[in-house]
Amino acid sequence: MNIAILKEDIQMKKCTIVKNSKKEDNFIIELIKAIKRLNTENIQSKEVLKHVVQSFANYTERIWYKYSRVINITKQFKE
């Protein structure tokens, strides 16, 4: 009998924002401002919609990395 053991990469780090922290508050405030800046009044084509969605994703990613921090995942890690 042969048992195949596949190598699997396990993520050892994670980005997070501490719940109920000042950074979480600032993240939410800045995200709300970014959403309000999106021009969603005149979406008449798929290309315009794609641009709006991509802008939202870019804003969210930039704000997330501004306020999140990288933590190591260990055997004792609890979320």
C-alpha cells in the first residue's frame, strides 16, 4: 500500500485589526469616507462599473494595510 503525502504550505502570518480599538474606529471612519467619494450616480456601462468596483477595492486595500498589523499564527493562536 502506498500513501501519498502532499506538501502543503501553511500560512504563518495574518493581518488583523484589533477589535474595539482606536485603529478599528479609524479604519471604519476612513472606509466610510472612501465609499462616499465613489461616483456611483452615473454607471451606464460594465466598464464604468468595473472602474468603480476597482476603485473601491483599491481604497479598501490601502486603508486596511494602513490600520492592520501582521501577527504570527502559532499553535496556540486563537481568533
